[in-house]
Amino acid sequence: MKFSLTPARWAALFCTVLIILPSCASKRVAPPPEGKTFQVPWGAVPLERWDPTVKNTFERDLIEGVKVRLRELRKEAGGKPITVRGLALSGGGSHGAYGAGVLIGWTDAGTRPEFDVVTGISTGALTATAVFLGPEQDDSLRMYTKVTNKDIFKSRGPLAVLTGDSMYDAAPLRALIAKQIDDGVLQAVAREYARGRRLYVGTVNLDAQAFTIWDMGLIASSDRPDKLERYRDVILASASVPVLFPPVYIPLEVGGESYRQMHVDGGAREMVFFPEFIKDFDKAIAEAGLSRADVHGEIYVLFNGRISARGTYEPVEPRALSVMEEFVRTLMRKSITSSIYQIWVRGLIHKMDIHITDIPPEYENLQSDMEFNPDDMKRLFEFGYNRAVNGQAWWTQPAVENYQELIEKISPSEVIGEMEARPEFRRIEKWRPKE
């Protein structure tokens, strides 16, 4: 089966269907009570803005983890400056082959560091656990050179979008996740969690329109009998593109009531994310008994796609579906630049280096991110691999030295304009390769 339509085209088709036809969808099992206050499921991290009475908020838990990690790094450093590193893995479907190639090439170059905080969205959620556990798990990243459409989804028939919750059945993807994530993997994640390292995956709760962050180390460390199921469900939910794949219905019990929340691909809200805790980075350093001069921060953004706008004309056909598709793509571009800009600003404000990699304009004939063609993915994998081995993958914006430089570097028009610049005018001097 050939997956001939892009995600944007499917989204456009779905929007058109909603306008033309009445809903014929089947009823949900145990939906949340309408109007009930949003509750955080087990394994997700509570945010203070949702419930100010919660003491163990996401920010607090992450600060505690960083404190533990800093104490360990201080022992290893032997008096030398400490570097804390975070890695954000984006969505991108089959374009995850690029990120897999970069990571394995980075390993083979002998320069890949251990990351203290790793986050994943969509295809990034599929690889986040292996990346978090380190190079010994690199073989699992090679799935991006082997999988086909049938390993990810199967058809539910042409009318499925009218009668069910998705066009495709994601049972093959669920089986792939189950093969990769077992009890042994959870034990390894739990060990790293105890060292203060943190692993987060993002989903979107459609019932509450809430971006939900899951603490995978907390889940892995739990004594609950359903922890393996929850861990796998979160990864599947983060990779479940709405309309194309079915949502994942995650159970929740509150005050004797049981219902299921609808969770989908985190990319519906953020294409890539990094915790807002970096605003409290100085607090974590102080609580660990260190000064800011003792600790340096770095954030790496591995984007499985293009950041640059195409910069060329591609005339749109005068048909409703084509116009809608380009409209959806435009919205997605806004999400891309917004997500990266947030990380950029937070990092530079707190004197961190920002490292970014994406599929550059010179890579030609990039296939649809929902077409899992092994030949195309091998080519993209090898491209990412060679860039990493040759030290060409990462562009770096060093931490700023003064307030005036900070104002210049976080100007929205400057940063977003840089992201969307035509390829031939991309000002590389502001995205210097890491020495």
C-alpha cells in the first residue's frame, strides 16, 4: 500500500469532510465528564498553573533531579567546570531517519555526550528512550533504515474517517513499540532516573486542549503493575497523528470516578519542546551548593525536518483541497518556528549555548514524512550520519555575554527571520559550527 497523501493533505481532507458531512462517529467509552476540572493522569507531571496546591510540580521535580545530577557531575569533574546538557528530539515521521543518522554518526565520531535531560515528541518520542540510555542502544535507532508502511499502520477502509476515530490502524506501531520497550528497558531508565537524569515525552490531551508532559523515569521507577503499559501507551500517543492514527485513551481515576482521556501526537501543540524549568536553573545550581560560574548549560535541538522556508514558488492548484493543504502547512510552519524560538529565548536568557541541527536545503528530493520507504530513509540516514561524522551537523549560538547582545539575539524578527530565510540568503555566520 502506498501512502500517497501528506499529513497536511489528510488534515485538509478531514476538515473538508467535517464541513460537508455530518458526524457518524461511534460513541466513546468512558469519556471525561463534561465541564469537570482537568486532572493530571498518573505518570504525567503536574504544572503549578493547573493546581497551585501541588507541591511536587514538574518544575520542582526537575530541579530536584538537576540537584542530584549536579552533585554527581561535581564528583566526576574533580574541580573543573560542570556542563549540563539537554537534548530535544522533534517530530517528523519517517524523517526521524535523519536524527537517527546524526546520533549514530555522533557516536562513531566519539564526541556524543551524555545528556542530562532528554525530551521527545512524536517520532522523537519513539527514539527518546534509546537516546536517553546512550550509544549502547544505537542499534534500535537503525529501525529507520528498515521499517515500511506496513510496520507502522494498516488501512481501515475508505469510510473509516466517517465511522471511526482514524483513517488507519496503528496496531503495527504498537507492536513495534512493545518489541523495543520491555521490563529490562524500564529498569535501565529507572536507574538513570535515580542518578538525577530526566526523560520526558509530550502528548496533547484533546479533551482539555492541554499539552501534557510525561515523566518517563518516574513511570519506569514506579511499583505499579501497569507501568509498562503506561510507558508504551504514552509513546504511542505521542506518535499518533490525529485523523491518521487513532488516539490513545489513557485511563484516569479521580475520587472513585473512572474515565479515559484522549491523547494524541504532541506535535499538535509543539513540534519540539524543552522544559520551562531552565528559568529555575540558577535555583537548582544554588541548592546544589554551586555557583553559576561552576556550571555551564547547553541545549541541543535535533529537528527532523527543515527549519528554512522553501524560498521558491510552488504555485497552488485552484482546488479547495490543495488550498486547504497549503493553509495547514503554513500553520505547521508557525508551530515549528514558535517551538524553536521558545527554546532559543529561554536558553540564551539563562546563558546557555544553543545547538541546532535540521535537514538543510541542499538535501534534495525529501520524501513525505509519512511515507516509510526504506530506500529513502537509508539515504536520509546516511546523510545525517555523514554530517555528524564530519562535524557538520550542529550549528551553534554561543551563550551571550551581555544584555545588549541578548536583546539582539532574541529579537523575534531576527531569530524567526533567520529560520525562514531563503536558503541562498541564510546567514551562516550567525549559526556557527561548533568548534
